[in-house]
Amino acid sequence: MHSICKVRVTGRVQGVFFRDSTRRQALNLGIDGYANNLSDGSVEILLSGERTAVETVLAWITAGGPPSARVDSVDVQSLTSDGGVKGFSTG
């Protein structure tokens, strides 16, 4: 079953390879989407793929992501469409 969600992560998540680490996790599991820095210091992530793969990445994010990051909160919003995103980009 396909799952799509938008995630907002706060904490020390910019300048610590959070986006690139998320991209690598997602690509290893066949997930499309993106990870973008927001102006408030948080990171917005779109995950689109098989439900178990998306849940695996969400668990990795919730557990703290890469070693140099500090995740304070994770807000997950389920979506019905990913807007046709293919691949995984960072910005």
C-alpha cells in the first residue's frame, strides 16, 4: 500500500547533514520526495512510497536522524497526493 506524508522536524536539524542523510535513507528504500530547510530552522520532508518504507524512514527521523542532529519534534501530516514527485531532492 502506498503512503504519502509531509513531515516537519524541529531541533538541531540544519547544518548537520539531516537533509542528505534523509535523502539517502529514502533512496535506499525506494521513496520519492524531498527534504528542504525552512527559514525558521526546521526541515520539511515529503515522503512518498510503500507504507512500510515510509514508516521505516519516519522511525529513523523520530529516533533522531543522523548522529550530529537533535530532533525535538516531528509533526506528520498524511496527504492524498504527492504532486507527481519523482526521485528525492534536497533544498
